[in-house]
Amino acid sequence: MPRLVAVARTGRSFVDTMRSVWEDGDAVLPVDPRLPDPARQRLFAAMGPAAIIDDEGTRAADHDPRPTADGDALVVPTSGSTGVPKGVVHTHASLAASARATSEALGVDPSADRWLCCLPLSHIAGLAVVLRALTLEVPLVVHDRFDAAAVMGAAAEGATLTSVVPTALARIDPSVFRRIIVGGSAAPEHLPDNCVMSYGMTETGSAVVFDGRALPGVELRIVDGEIQLRGEMLLRCYRDGTDPRTADGWFPTDDAGSIDHGLLTVRGRRGDLIITGGENVWPGPVETLLGHLDAVAEVAVVGRDDPEWGQVVTAVVVPADPAAPPSLEQLRDAVRAELPAFCAPRRLELRGALPRTPLGKVERRSL
């Protein structure tokens, strides 16, 4: 039976090891080498790898191994909204479908383009860069981590395509690349013309939408306000064997959104919706307005339980100057100037930093 092999490496070493595991007919569990040992042990217990490969070599796993199915390529850990590790099982076929769809949308030319991967390879966004290169036999450069100077150096040496999060985009000159995929968190205020804003998730094998438009081979629909997707790039199942797809192959994303003339608008995770005094408030538009204030370095908007309102809109702010934080009234005025008054925050919480994932997303469950 095919095995699951955990690979805790970075950069080119990870890529070479992954290909070697595939040649043996096994599937790969990508693991962030920085993961603390208790978290790593919880992950291994949940995923059931047979072996572990890291910089110290190869060893058998301590937990009871569970086999994979023929054709499985990756089991990608994702914590979802609960923080409990679960594994998204992708086949070689689903990964190839994802790679072809994104490459077609970007107009990738294997004879002229070169991919740069500077995202963590323990997440689908970084893995997808590698898989696009391998599937279409496009030259590939892999960095161990994001470093702005190294990214610019790679572009000077011929890299034409890359994928970054908005915070990384702000630290480089994007014009040196032919195309850049941007994802992982909210879009920057001004997106350069050579960049595309992506929407996707681990279950979809990375991006399925660029700038609101479905990629080739991707179907979109809205059911009761929820975005649902269908296509060959979808996962086979989760590691526990459950299949989140409907009987006719649609994947409910748990994201709220709408489609207007074929253009998808993503509102956010349905669980992020704040219902205050009977009114619905999505955090995204409020965060965008508050993020433009000079006194605000970072902001997240959440709902706090309240006996009168049900929930109250709460701004969790990292001030640009801790000695001179913004006032609640300043925040309320900024929001009320652009949005209905019920969207304005009623509470302000000051923090030194916001908890974020390695890809830059705010971990709302930690707030």
C-alpha cells in the first residue's frame, strides 16, 4: 500500500525529496520545519505518516501509520477555523489540473518564463508554485524563505513569475516580473497592472479565481449566499476519509459571496459575519477604511458578544505610534463617512501585534 511520508525540509531540498517520494509511489505530508515539537507530534498523530524525512535523515514515525490511496500526491495540513489539524488529500491529477488552469490564465510560456517560489512549502500557495513549474516543465527557482533582496536578485537573473502575499508585494518592485499572483489576505489598495488577485484555498489546490474571474475549468455558483466551486482541481477527500463535496461534485467553501455578470465578490468567511442589532457587518470593508488611517498600523475587525446588541463591532488595532493611538471616535468617524453607521466600531482594543499565519492572514480565532 502507498505510504504517507512527512517531509520537514525547505527550499530545493524539499522539492527534490518530494519528487523522490513520488517516484516510490508514496504521498507527501509537507511539514514546516519550524513547527514546535508538541505541535508536530499532534500533526503526526492526526495525519498518520509512516516515515519522517528532515535535515537529520529518514526515520520511522512514532505514531501508527495509515496508508494512502493509489494516485494520492499530497496531504496538506490545514487548521481551518477550529485549530484542529486536518489534512487535505490531493491527487497527482488534481494538482496537475490546478497547475494547468493557473498557467493558462497567466499565459505561461515554458520557453520564456521562469517561476520563483518564495512562499512556505508547508502551505498550498508555495506548493502550487512548484507544481506549476514541474507540470509544465518551466524553470524553477526556490528560496528557503521570503527575502526582498533575494527576490529582486532572482528577477534580475531571469525569474518572470512569482506568487506573494500583499505584505511581501509592498517590499519589492513588482514591475521586474511579468506576472505576480497575489493572495493570502486582503488586496492592497493599488494593485499593479501585472499582478492578479487570487482566490482559492487548500481544498482547491490553490487559486481558482483571478481578479474575480473563474479560471479555465472552474465552475462557480452561489447557494444561500455561500460560494461553491466545482472542477478537476478539487481535493479527493480529507485525511479522515470524509468528502466535503456534494453528490454532484460541488465544494461548499463556507465563504460568503456574490456573482454579478460572472464576476465573483468574496465577502469573507461566513463565521466572520458580525450581526449587531439585527444588521449584518462584514469585517473586510471596515478594515480597509481603518487601515488607511495614519494612526493605524494594523487592524482587524471582530464581533464581541454583547447582551444588548448581540454582537458589537470591535476594532482590534495596532497603533502606528503606541504613544499616540487613535481614539474610538476617530475610527467611528472614518467608517461613518463611507459606510452605514451600524458598521462603525463601538469598541476599540489596542494590541502590540496581530496574530498571523505564515502567509500573512490574521488568525481571527486567536483574537
